[in-house]
Amino acid sequence: MSLLTSTLSICMHVLLTLVMTVGTFWHTDKQPNTLTPPRLITSTTTTSSSVVMHTTSVPSVATTTTAKASGTSTTYIPPKAATVPSHATTAPLVTQTPLPTKKASYRDPEAVNNELRQNLVNILCTTKGGGYFQPLSGSGIIIGGQGVILTNAHVAQFFLLRDYLVTDNVDCIVRTGSPATATYQATLLYLPPAWIAANANQIKGGEAVGSGEDDYAFLLITGRIDGSTQPPSFSNLLFTADTPDVGEPVVLDSYPAQFLGGNDIQTNLYASASVSTVQKLYTFSSTTKTVDAVSLGNPIVSQSGSSGGPVARLTDGALFGIISTATAGTTTSSRELRAITLAHIDRSLAAYGQGGLVSFLTSGDLVEKANDFNTNIAPKLSKQLEDVLGN
């Protein structure tokens, strides 16, 4: 299936009204609007006076290394140190998703998309009913051969509500394919407690607001829903904590569902892909120019449901970020879609004592890590959310 066909397939199933299902009111993940944006450090356009513009250069790809653990490997491209040039970035602004002029250094976007599709997942959480909680649909990407899923914290937080009001009230499953079908069970592996502390009060509101800082989480696949044998390892995906250049083409993949009704989300949810370009670089720091988030223009996947979807560069197909936030807008063409970088996730994990991204994925027993998180940390996070939701 071509990228064009894939993009159009989601549009063919658009419904303009929400549908009530049996005992359940559906919504897709509430992709936070960045009404309080991170600091802009590089841009292809002039920004408003409230945003400080700086310039930076983003390094090229370093030599690939492989880190191994428990018989599996994680293919990782380490970043180089960034330097600050004296000149402003002059890359042209691209406002939609056309493929740039073909260069020898760019991979075929179809090939990159096919690789992402092998690891792309839909995260679907349903409820028995009651309280303020509403079911959700989001996206994620399997990263590493041991079945770890990277997604947003604002998607994975619903795993913390499994026993909200009644035991096993909230059931979250992992779906794959296009249309998405139930495939795996999963458990929380890690979610930054700092993100819950800062955002728990938004769980029962309308549109969530946030910058994307610390908006990541890891799930661990624990088995297949149909009871069949789980594969000994999952497809390895090239990923990097390096950051792309402004103007560099990228592929985005996700399960956008903002304009779909409940029946379609359950039975007819298709993956969609777009080719776009990196347009702006953002930092969450007030003192440094670390690239923590990027702007990706306004592709068709700029919808609720896309949160957690992968963003890969066309130079080598490496995953470098996940879709996290979008500015407010009534149509996809009026929104600016943003992704947080793996570099930000790497720095955040290190700051919270998790050893950085590669160390987190490859050191120790992941099942033990998940058990430790769910025994010692998750209950406190669940209580914060339940206190907001009430009875």
C-alpha cells in the first residue's frame, strides 16, 4: 500500500459525529495543545515576539553501535555534540507533506514506512463504565527486541486506572495491523512520576494543555491476547538520540482517529502515514539549547489518536521522536504538529535515575523492572489520578 493510499484510507472512514457504543462513550487520546510552548531555538519562519529565536546546528549520523542484553540487540545511533553556528538557518518552509527533491542520501519513504509499520501499535483502553473516565485510542512503537513499546505518558496513564472504581474496570490492549486488531497484552514498564505530578489535574478536563516535557512512557508486552506463543524477539528498529536538521524530510506513522466514531475505532481503524519536514527545533530548558521537541508542520496525522506515533528521518530511517502535541486548530491543516525527541527522553531518563535510553532498554531484567515499577511506584501515581477523577 502506498503512502498516498495509506493516507487516503483513513479519510475514507471519516465520520463527523461521535457514536455511542454499548455502555461506552468513545474518544481518542486528547493530544495536548501547546498553549505554553517550549522555547524556540531554530526555525524556518519568523516567530512572534513572545518566542525567543536562536539558531543551532544539528549533527550528522555517527557510527552505528549495537548494545546487547539477554540475547537480544538494540540498534542505536549515538548522537554527536551539537555546535552553535554564527548564521541563521535558511531552509525553506514546507507547510504540507510533499516528498522533497530526491537526494542520494534519502531513503525511499515507502521502505521506511514499511519498517515502521512492523513495529507500529494502537493502544486501546476500554472501560466497564462509571466515573469520569472515557475510553481512549492512541499510538505507539515497539522499540527494541524484547517487546518494549514507547508511547506518550498521556496515553499510558490509563494503565494506572485499571482498578478505578471497580477491579479490572479499565482494560488496555495493544493492537496491530491495518485495520487494527487485538494482538498483545501489556503492562507499564515506566512512566515519569514528574509528568503525573504536573498533569494529573487535567485527566478529567477538556483538551489537555502541555509542552510535551516528560510526556513519554514505556509498556512491556506480556503475551498474546489469543494465548498463542509470543515471538522470542521483536523486529529491531533503528533509533537515535541524534536530532535532524531543519528542513530534513521525515516519515510519520500513527493511528489517527479524531474524526472517527466508536464503531470505526473498534473495527475499522487504519494506520496512516505522512511525509513531512522538520520545521522548528524547541528546547524545554531555559538555559541550554538541547533539542527536546520539533515542529513537523501540519500533516494529515495531526489528529487525536496519533499521540505516541513514530517519527523517523529519511536519511537512514532511524526513529528520532514520537508525536506528542499539536497547537489548537479545527482542521489538520491549521495545526502545528510537534514531536518530542528521543534525545529528550534519553536525558530525562538519566535525570530520573534510569540510566538513559539504551541503558534502560538493555540493562537488567525488564520483567523485574516492570514488576518493581507496578509494585512500588504505580500505586502512588494511580492514587493521584483517582483523587482527581473522584468517585
